[in-house]
Amino acid sequence: MERFRRMSRDAEQRGLSDPFRGIATDGLITRGLFPIRSTGVSTESVRMAASAFIAALTEEQRAKTLFPVDDLEWRKWMNQHFYVRQGVKFGEMTDAQRDSAFALLRASFSARGLQLSRNIMRLNQTLAELTNNPREYGEGFYHLTIMGTPSAEEPWGWQLDGHHLAINYFVLGDQVVMTPSFWGSEPVVAREGRYRGTAILQDVQEAGLAFINSLDEGQRRQAILSAEKTGNNNLTEAFKDNASLKRAGIPASLLSGGQRERLLTLIGLYVGNIRDGHAAVKMEEVKQHIEATHVAWIGGTAADSVFYYRIHSPVILIEFDHQSPFAIGDRGGPPTREHIHVVMRTPNGNDYGWDLLRQHYERRPHPHD
């Protein structure tokens, strides 16, 4: 365990050694994509829920949970269970505090987003049962931090961080940025135990497969980078805030109208984890840049295949990856459908809402700028 902790500290040191730039395309960041504006979708319920959560904490808990809005703590999230996290942990909350924490998630997510996040926590409990390791896994091993002070006008946000679940939620006025977001699990289906029958990410798995199989032979040759998948392929997980990706796969400009609608439906499954009004705002943004969107695929296309796909747009980046076993089965063996990682990012400098924050500081100078 100490070896793993050392590895996570080393990864953090490397990942945070450079100032935040954002996910680039071919090494370039495009500016002007994310103006400060009114969306017409209220964030009052999120602000009130966050204020209620803070009020429910003890003074000691608040001391380790509250950070400045521009704090580096935003970038300190990691999928692995052994990462040392800040904030108050669900497992150490009172019932009333836990109710307040879930009320914040309920106000911030859509119903499907809340269910997905809650089910990941439950599957982490299933993992504890399967490995007989409740000291490292369980549904209480998730931490909440608040960045800034919940406000109707000033920027603020919150972060949920734990094994296979990391959500960064930035708010400025009535604008919301919910990236980076990480969802995953091993296993992805509970076949026994307390939460038997719980399953996650099956919809984006099958919708991705349906999309690739809607392409004709020529389109598939462009989209599929490799028919063989032998390891993990995600490129933008923890501490990859400044990754640079090449445009790869098939551009949406070469898709038929029906194929493009299928792609938008797939993207909507991810964006739809945000509360409904802001999901609609984000999807309009995605549609404006659909011509510049690329889809890349690695792996098979049969009903039982393992695969990776990437949807790369100027305003959204999505990665889906069947991963090698880690906690269950042959660690480091061939990828399996029982271990899935999913990442959603905002390229071009607006992960964590930092491009919005930068513009806000330009308008209103801030001592931490």
C-alpha cells in the first residue's frame, strides 16, 4: 500500500508540475470558445444545497473541506482507491450530513447522473465484498470538497472524488462546467451481494457499438485505428490536464444525417448526467461544433467485443475504455467488459471552468489571480 501511495504522490508531482493549460489538439489551444454569458438556467438550487451542506459540517470538517475557488486542489483527483484525498468522507459523515451531501448531488445532477454516481459507490461496496477488503473499498470512500463560497454572482464549485468516480462542478452565475468527470467500475455489474443487479455504463457501451456498426466499410476504415485492443487506451485520466491529442478517426462531416444523429445521441448520454437544463445548453454547444468532431475506435465491433472509443470536439472530449483487470481476476491481463473507465473533458482550457474563471478575473481582478 505504501508503494501505491508513493506512486500516487509521484503522479501528482509530475501531473501538476506545469501550470494548467487544458487539453490541446495538435499542441494548440483555441481561445474564444467559452464566453461568459447567461444561459437562462438557474443554479440557485445548487447554491442553496451547497450552503446547506457546509452549514451541516463541524468546524473541523469545514477546515479540510473548504478551498479557494482557484486552488490547485481542483486538479488533485485520481481514480485509484489508494489516493490520499482532502475533504470530508461520506463514511465519516453523520446521517444528516450525508443527506445534505446527497442533496447537493441531487441538485447538481440529472436523475440519470445521480443514479450513475450512486451506483458506482454501490459497486465499490460490491468490490469490497468480492475482495474481502472493506479497509480499502466501500461506498463510504468518497470525499467532497467545496471551492470558493457558494454565490449567485461569484465563481465557486465543488468536487466529488473517490475510486472510479471523480466529478468537478464549476459554477459562475447561471453557467455550469462539469468536467473533468470520471465514471467507472470493476465490476460494472453486481451479480451477488448487497447490491446484486446494480449495473452501470451499459448504455454508452451499447450505443458506442451501435454507432460504429452503423458505418459503411469505407467509413469504418477511417474510424477504426486498430482492430486489436491489448491494453488500456484512455489518454486523459488523472493528471492529464495538459494532454495534447491529434485529430484521429472519422470526422462527423463525413457522416450521413442519420449517423450524425446517432453520434449526437451517444454524446447526449454523457452530457445528460448534468442537470437537465444545463445539459441542453451543452448539447447546443456540441451541435455548433459537430462538423469539427472526430470519432476514433480501437478494438472489435462484435456484440461481445472489448473496445475503446474517443469523441473529440473543440468543446467536448469523451473517452470510453474497456480496461485490463486490476482488483478482480488476472491483474494486467487482457481488457475485459467487467472493468470500464469513462472520461468527459472540456478541451481548450475550460476544464474546471478555468477559462470562465480567467475571463472573470480579467473583468474583476482577484488577489489569487
